[in-house]
Amino acid sequence: MLGYRFGEKLGHEIKARFLHDFKTAVIEDRAATAQFLGELETSALLYVRIRSLNMGRSAAEFQLEGGPDAIKEALAACPIAPAQTPKRVS
């Protein structure tokens, strides 16, 4: 299980696949990937939780800087765009 939360935003638990290097998580669902990138773009802090049947639980906190530039570079040749934040209707 992979859970994450950006700053004070609501957290998410998503399906992820972990590669054999035990360092890389792949989010294969396009909507979940777009949501992650959309929240990353405007956040300064990321909390990550990983729960494994074999390895127990792990948690980490990351200070973020330069999200928009990193996303632009990472997605230069990729068809996925960050999710748009819904506008509130008054």
C-alpha cells in the first residue's frame, strides 16, 4: 500500500507497483498519476507511507522545491497532464 499527503491537503491511498530495486514505486493509473502531479505542483511538503506484508511500515517526509519545473522536465515526452483543481461554485 502506498499512501501520500501533500502538506495539509487530504491524503490518498493508491495502488502502486514497486520495482525490484525496492526504491521505485510506479503509479500505473493515469488519473491517480495526474492527481499526484497536480498536487505536487503547488506543494512544499510531501508525506509518504508504505505498508508491506513482508517489510512492515515505512514513512518519510520530503521538503519540496521547484515542483513545476521538475514536472515540466519529467513530462516533456509524456502524454499525461496534471489534474486541474476543481473550481468552487458559490
